[in-house]
Amino acid sequence: MLCTMRDYPGDLVTHLDSFLVLLRHVERPACFERAARDLAVDRSVLRRRIQALTSWVGAPLLIGRGAGARPTAAGRRLAERASEILASVRALPGDVAAARARISLACTGTITTELLPGVLVALERRTPPVDLSIRRAGSAAAERLVRQGDVDLGVVRAATPPRGLASEHLSDDRLLWVVPASRSASRARAGGADATLEAMSAVPLVLYGESSRTRGRVLERLAPYGATVRVEVDGKAAALEYVRAGLGATFLSLLPGHRLRDIGSGLVIKDVTSRFGPSSFYVIGRRDTWKGPVVADVVARLVRASRPKTAVTRP
């Protein structure tokens, strides 16, 4: 019966490697001397290693002496398995490093759309690459997931960073007011001084679910003026379709320096950030893992990606 690796009387990996080196010299004169020289050990050390392997396996590994030495059936089988084992051992550091480089992130749709595509590409090209998995979650849900340890990092939209967690400011949150281009379809124009809180409250709103930070930020200011949500939608694309059809107005969150994409025609957009309370995006994480090299690298890449690069242009 074979012993376990823990019971092996020595360094099993080193002894298996020594056996493979010895096999390269069998059937040649002074095979032990040649192999010992390659291994930079004394011949007696090599002999003890082979004896330990023979005892561990429980069967002769070599037959014959000198130039007539050759592996037995057990020796050939051990050589096959030793090659596989040593290949796995050599690959182990990379496998372990890759396993450490798996990061999960919970974030809002704005971050998912505007920041993460480029960050994901960069992380895949990193050495070693980082496998970043994304969970779509509102700010409250993202914070909860981080605190519970269900994700490594989160991005939240808030006036101040959450207490008790490590955090880094990514960007201030811009708020855009979007109405139909046709005046007949809208009771408030998006340009000039018309986009007052009172004027915006008079237009039926197309907004997101109750957990949405954008919805909460908007209604905190507009509800006292009688604003109502006419249509509740899931995501920017659906909201814009209702607005384009003349069924109300909506608000979009946008990072400074980032462009509105795929908006299409038939809409008028105004930046109304100054009319609402302050709000920023923060990347957050648990303090016990925040300074880990992979987490720190992901955070740094998110921060760089969030910085303004180009001026926002209207569609």
C-alpha cells in the first residue's frame, strides 16, 4: 500500500525530479554519476533519493547496473506520473495567482455603461489578468453586498461615502433633464430659464424603480411641487423611448467628461445638476481587503477611467 505524500520520507517533488533526471542517463555508463552532476548533488544523495522512492512505491524502479540499467514497468509508470505532477507543480504559482485575481464588483447602470467596458478590457490584458465579474445593483444594494462580503467592491452614488468602509471618490454625478423636442409634446422647455423645479414638476415623469438613487434625488426636490411618476421603467433606454413618444420627461445620470451615446433624435437635453442636491460616485470596499494588490489595482483603474477626458456633446 502506498504512503501518502505527507508520509513520504523527504521532499517528494525533488525526488521525483531526480528520478526523471536519472532516467535521461540510464543505459549509459556511470548513469548515477552523470545524473548527480546535473543535479549538483553527491552521487550518494541521489542514490538515497531513488531508494526512498523505491521503498515508497513498493516495487523496483530500475533493473540492471551501469550501462545496462533500465527502468522497470513500475519505473516507467512512475516517470509518466512524475512528469504530470511536476508540470502541475510548475503551473501552480500561475494558477494560484489567477485564482487571487478574481474580483467581483456591484454597481449602478451608469458605471456599467460608461466606465466598465474599457476597464474590463484593460484588466484582461493585465499580467496576470484579472477576472472582473459585474453585478448590477443600486447604491443601497451594492453597499449591502460589500458589507456582507458577497462582492469585493461596489460603486455607490451618494452625497457622502458610506461609513465604516474604505472608499475613493470617482466622480461627481451630473443630472440631465430630457424632454421631447416638440414643444406641443412638452409643457416645459429644456433650454434657458424654463427648466425650473416648478416647471419640471409640471411634466409627467418617466423614472426608474424606487431603489434608484436618481429617482430619489429627483423626487426629493420635485415632490414638494407636486411632481408625479407617470411611468416606472427599468433603465435609460426604456425611459428615453417614452420621452421620445411625448409621454413625459426623464432624468439621466452622467459622469463628467463622458458622452451620451445612442440617444437618437427627437429629444432636448439640459444639464440641471445645480438644481438638485450634491451627489457623487464612490468606489467602496471592506478595509481588510482594500489594500490588497489586485483590489488596489482595480480601484486605481476605475478612478483613472472616471476622470473627464472629452467635453460632453449633445446629440
